Amino acid sequence: MSMPQVFFAYLAGMITVLSLLVVTRKNPVHSVLWMLVMFLHIAALYLSLNAEFLAAIQIIVYAGAILVLFLFVIMLLNLRKEETEKRFQNQWPFSVGVGVVLAIFSVSIVGKITVIAPLGQYTVEAVRSEGSVMTIGKVLYTDFLLPFEIASLLLLVAIVGAVVLAKRRLE
Amino acid sequence: MDLIQFIMTLIVIGVFLLHVAFVQYFERKALGHMQSRLGPMRVGWHGLLQPIADSVKLLFKEDIMPANADKPIFYLAPIIGVVAAITSLAVIPIWPGFSIANLNIGILFILALSSVGAYSIVLAGWASNSKYSFLGGLRSSAQVISYEIAMGLSLVGVMMLAGSANLTDIVNAQSKSWFILYQPVACLIFVLSALAETNRVPFDLTEAESELVAGYATEYSGFRWALFFMAEYAGMFVMSALGAVCFLGGWNGPDFGIFANVPKIIWFLLKVYGCIFTYFWLRATLPRYRYDQLMNLGWKIFIPLSLANIVVTGLVRVLWKG
Amino acid sequence: MTTSEFVKKIFFVEILKGLGLTFKHMVNPAITRQYPQEKREPVPGSRGLHALVRNPETGREKCVGCGLCAAMCPSQCIHIYTSEGDDHKKVVDRYEIEVLRCVFCAFCVEACPFGAVVLTEHFEYSGYTREEFYYTKERLLENWDKFMTGDKGKIYFERFWRPKSEDFGAQPVVRAEERAEK
Amino acid sequence: MVPLNWYIVLSAIVFSIGVFGFLSRRNLIIIFMSIELMLNSVNISLVAFSHYLQSMRGQMLVFFVITVAAAEAAIGLAILIAFYRNKPTVKVDEINLLKG
């Protein structure tokens, strides 16, 4: 195995193990912590795929905002007593079955496919000479301008919705 | 990754930790004189060896673990803080041509690590199984989320002026004049958000002595507490360095007369220590903010103001350069 | 909000004033004393560690064991044990002061009709055990020898306490003026 | 060089784990986290495609997925808090108010 393959093997193994830990831990805070470690590994995977801006965004948004939000809610609801209760629903063997079947199915399919598509202009060298941030910025504000605006609208709706939902009734 | 760079990294980390220790001495001295006191005077000449004495004392203190604490997280929390703070140093350009990692996403890297650093406080507060710690952790998580937005947005103006998120490029773009002249509002927002990010007065609600004993660090003692202490001061150092790089021109100094021969790192350190002194100066002057005031300031003033700053900067840049 | 208030608010005028004040204080010399190296002279007659007055004629304590000091003491830190001597006179067996309980109000000095108990100017006493601060009669007498040597004791009574056991004549200068001169 | 398929296989496995967590856990917060897990697995394959096809579209899509994830987390947790005020539980099998 070459060096990138060893690197990938480590990251892939860790991401798999960590995601298993995330869905099986009894204590939600431990889940969040494992998820944080998993996000860091995914960010490292993005770095190996030459997407450094996304790696930074992954940590800033996922680890810095979303996961802190989760942690905040867990702490706000103070779920300590629930740690003693059972963590899985009654149909959990069925869920395991679904997960395993899905995994075998998709792996057996996507493991064999070969992707044939025209190569784009953003080679590793091209991105590196211009910088990841600038490349993404240029694409974002030309080809993807409309989706970008829609995304900002979506965030606005999310902000308003969150405020409305979480606000205590005044009466 | 060659050996020389590795050794260089070790040296930088060592010197950095020494700086962190003496920033604490500097704070006690500065605060003391601002209150007409002297500060530490006993250990060594004018108390210069005080940080070393303190660290020796903290190393040998008893390590207390509260009952019902979540042990792994309790152990892990201070380490996350220190690692995040020290790793942030990697992208700071220290003198021309030297930063441990010259990343294209330097500013984003620091923002990312500061958000990871917030976990240390939140998890410490949760794992201690103490109400004071818990309140400190909750406050910290809300505070860091809110102020990180303002800080990131205030740095966007700098990135727009320099045309890059690489800190070395940002410093090079300031060789003529500093960005604080073009971005005074962003600088102000950055300074205040940095105060909130590092949990310093007037935004030190996470450890507010008069309300929460010591906030998230209430249950910590000995070496673990020392790690928190180190993380706080390392974070302060990194934030000051970021401020110096983004707004005060980094290593750029006057280049006429005898000033041209001064090593560039001296200018950098002077600016960093100037920023750190501002931290202490504000601490000696301002009282603590109330929690709702803090949130109002962050969401209702800083974020709109920094957005407006971005718009104005963009407009001016487009109109000016055509 | 008037215009000037608005301007003051956005330019942080008040905060800048405060910053200026702290900076001024930083430049001003500090008022700290480096205690063990530079000691402050205690004000004459200040209330420090206790002592029992030694009668120069007999070489024993002046105290007769009347117990007025113990009765007056608000913190009840004086314990006196007496017995009947050979010539049916009261003999003070034990005269003990728990210094850790004392609040240094000097009521005992004012109460004593014989000027037998004093508070010396000595204030630097420290120790590792409670027993060290349980002063017996002998140790209190030693304190007198140590801290009220020579005429000092006489001056102490004349200037500050003037017990009724001796006639000190008219009241001399007022104490406040005395301190002001120092 | 790592084959593209490896990334997609990793993505598929993580997605399956997310599905398993989504179906089996009782805690609503963990279910939300399973959704995040699935979104992340998709992101991995998108970034891998973007890299191997030398196109920016995959990364753009990841960008928007992260946006949607942030919005979803904010709204979902707000709903959770609003619900928690009515009935103090976060267990999905106890959230059955319509059942009466």
C-alpha cells in the first residue's frame, strides 16, 4: 500500500468506528464527543481530497456551531436520568438488519462501478495555483449564484423559525 | 516534513509556552500597577521567576476528582483547550518567510480551532457534575457561538482587502499601511469578540468569580487547572497575534533610519504584547457585562455592524478599483 | 438621546476616560510596602500583643487578681485563677490570655485599677500551633520585659492610659495631635 | 493513489450506520445526529467525486448540504425544545401525543 492508501485506510477505519460509537453510546454527550472526533477525521479526509476550504468549513460549521448546538440542547434539557434507561427501541434487531443489508447492497454495487465522466478544468494544480478559497468563491458567485441566494434565504427562514419555535409564550 | 522544520516547530512551541507563562506574570504586574500595587515581587528580581514557582506548585498539588464526575471527559477537557490553543499558533506568521504551516486558509484555521477550543470549557463544565461548572459551561457555549460569528465576519473585511485568507499574504498586503486604518470598525469588533472568545473581562461570564466561584474550572485543581490556565493565556496570545497580523501589520515596522535594522520579530512581539496589554488594561477598567447585555451586544450590534462593514468594504473596493 | 450623548456612546467616551484613569494609576508610583524588608513603625500606643506589668520593686506582677479585666473582656479571653496566700492575701496563680480570641479593644487596660495589664506595640507574632498563642502569666511578664524595656512602660501609661493607680497629673497633649506630629 | 470506489464504499458504510442509528435509537437528539451522520457520508462521496472528476460542482453541493444541515439542526433542536416544554421527554416512543 502506498502512503495515501495507508492514510485513507486509517481515516476510513476511524470514521467507521467513530460513527458506530456515535450511534451506540448511551450518554448523548459522549456521542457528541465521538462525533466531534469523527468530524475532525472527515476534515482530514477532505484535506487529502484537496478541499481545504471545505475542511475548514466542516470544522467551523459542523464542529463549531451545529455540534455545540447539540451539546447546548443536551445540557439544557439535562438528560442525566435518561442514561439509565434502555437506549434502543424494541425493533432494534430489525434496524440492524436494515443497516447491514443496506451496507452490503450499496457496497456491492458502488464497489464495482467505474465512473466515466468528462474531466473538468479544476485539476489539483489549477486549484493549488489559485487557492482553494478563491476557486470556490469564483464558482460560487458565477455558476452557483442562484443556489447561493436560495441558501441564504433558507438560513434566514431557519433563523426566524428557530426564534419563533424556541421563544417562550408570553401569555 | 523535514527534520529542520520539526525542530523549528518544537522550538517555537517551547518559546511560545514560555511566553504564555510570562504573559501571566505580565498580567499580574500590569494589573497590580493599575491598582497602585506592585504585583509579584518576591520570587526572583521583581518576581520574574513567579511563573516558574507557580507552575512547580501547581504540578505538585493534589489532583482532586469530584464524585460522580464523568472521568474520561473530565480528563480530556483541559487537554482539548491547550491543544487547540497551541495548534492555532501553526499558521501565525512570526517573521518574514516563517510560519510553521503557511496555509491558504490561515484565518479559517484559527477560527476552526477556536471553536474546537470552546469544547474544552463546555465539556469541563458538564463533566464536573457541579452546578457552578455547569452554568459556566452553558454560558460559554452560547457566548462562543454568538461571538464567533461576529469575529469571523469582522475578519472578512481584512480578507477582502488583502484578497487572501493566507496570513502571510495579509501581512504582506500591509507593508505600506496597516489595515486598522481602513477597517477601524472591524478592528473594534474583532477586539471585543476576541475578549468574548477568550472569556476575558468584561465578558468573563464563564468564570465570573462573584457569581460562579470559578465557573467551569470550579472542580479542577492542580495540574489540570494549570492546563486550563495555560489554555486561556495561550488563547489570549493567539488572539493577540491574530489581531496584530490582521490589523496592525504583523512584522512590518518603520523601515527608515535605525528602525530598519531592528529584527522583524521584535515588531511582531511588540504588537502582540501591545494587544495583550490592552486585554489587561480593559480588565483593570471595565466591570463585567450582564448576560443579556452580552447577548444583545453580540447579536443586535456586532453582527449587523460587521455585516454592514463587509458591504461597505466591498462597495468601496469595487468602486475604487473599478 | 441627544446628539452629544449619541456621539459619546459610539466613540466610547466614558470608557476611554476610565481607561485613562487606570493608565494614570499605572504610571503613578505604587503605595505597596515590602513588609518584611520595610517595616512600618507602629503608632505609639497602638494595641498589639499583651503583657503583664512587672512591678520593679518586687519583681513580680502588679496584678492582684481582682478579675475586672476578665469581667470587662468582650471576647472573654482572659482567665484568672487565684488562691489564698499565707498572709490571707490573694495570690494570682494563673493569669492566661488566649490571644487568638482577643479583639484588641484594650478594655482590660482601661478596666485595670492598678495598671497591671497592657497592650504592647509589638504586632509581629506568628506560630504554627494554637498553644503558642495561649499566653501564661510567665510569658506575659516576659513580654513586658521584652517590649516595654526601660522607660517605655512609664511613657505608655502617662501618655495613653493613665490608670488611676498612680497620679499622672494633668492630661497632656491630645492623642490625635501627638499622632499628627509623628 | 486511492481509488475513487474506496471513498464511495466508505460513504455507503457510514450512511448505513446513520440509517441504523436513525431507526434504532430512542433518544431524539441521537436521531438528529444520525441524520447529520448520513449527510456527512454523502459529503464524503461528493468531495471525492469532485476531486476525481476535477470539477467544483461536488464541493459546491457539499457547501449547500452543510448549509441545509445547519438550518435543519437549528430548526430541529428548536422543535425539540418547544416540545420538551409540553412533555419532558426526548424519547421517540414516548412522543405519541396523537395516540391520546
